[in-house]
Amino acid sequence: MDQKRLQALVEQISISIFGKPFRHTASFNPRLRTVGGRYVLQTHNIELNKKYYDMFGEEELIAIIKHELCHYHLHLEGKGYRHRDRDFRELLKKVGAPRYCRPLKQETKATKAIHTYICTSCGLVYNRKRRINTDRYVCGRCHGRLKLAEDETKQNILQKRG
């Protein structure tokens, strides 16, 4: 969906459901991450999250537009436009807009590499998220020297090849 289609959709929803024109700008904001959309008080513009359109389709986008238009029209009329206000909650029910949008599936961050250290004396294995200085730190059990296990496996592979 491009900017012109989005603007036309918001204007059409505003006229057909609210009976009032939408005279400002509606746009997709790529910086929105956790919300479906937002109504900007200073400019009266509506910004929408394109991820909701991509994931859930036009039906969810229309629901978010209705919600943001509730903020828009109530604010311009000088009524309670916040989530906690009675005017806002009543208008949401009247137009069938959701109070909150569906949650997006969270993108899982790639797990960091685990560094494995082995004590050269007693063989105790240490798993760490961060690398440690093996010249400075020793085994907690026997005070033996630590060796990075990844280095050991690399050496074994090189020895088998050569």
C-alpha cells in the first residue's frame, strides 16, 4: 500500500464511519516498533506501523485507523481523547474500534556465542557469554590455568589435516 492509497483509505473511513472529514496527513512511519499507530497532537497527523499491514492485512490496519481517528476527532472537538477518558472509550465502542491492537510477533535476537573454557589441571568446564583474559584469571577450584576450548578444537582440526 502506498501513501496515496493510505491517505484515501483514512479519508474514506473518516467520512463513512465518523461522518466527519479527515483534513490532515496519514502516513506509514517505519520507526514505529511496538504500536500500531499514533496520533500526533501538534500536527494532527496520523502515523501508522506498516508491519501490522504486512503481518495481519488490511482488516487490522482499518481497525488501527479507526482507533487513531477516535483520538483525532475527539481532540479536535475538545473532548477526552486519551485512553483513560470516558468519551474515548464510548466512541471506540460506537465505531467498533479496538482499544489496543494485536501484539506483533517479537523478532528473536540471535543468541550470542558461548565461550567455553577448560581448566588444564582439573578439567573443569566454564561457559561464559563474554571472553575472559586467560592470563589474568585462573580456575576457581584448583587455581590452574584456563584454556579456551574453541582454540583447542581448532588445533585438533589442524592436527588431523596436517
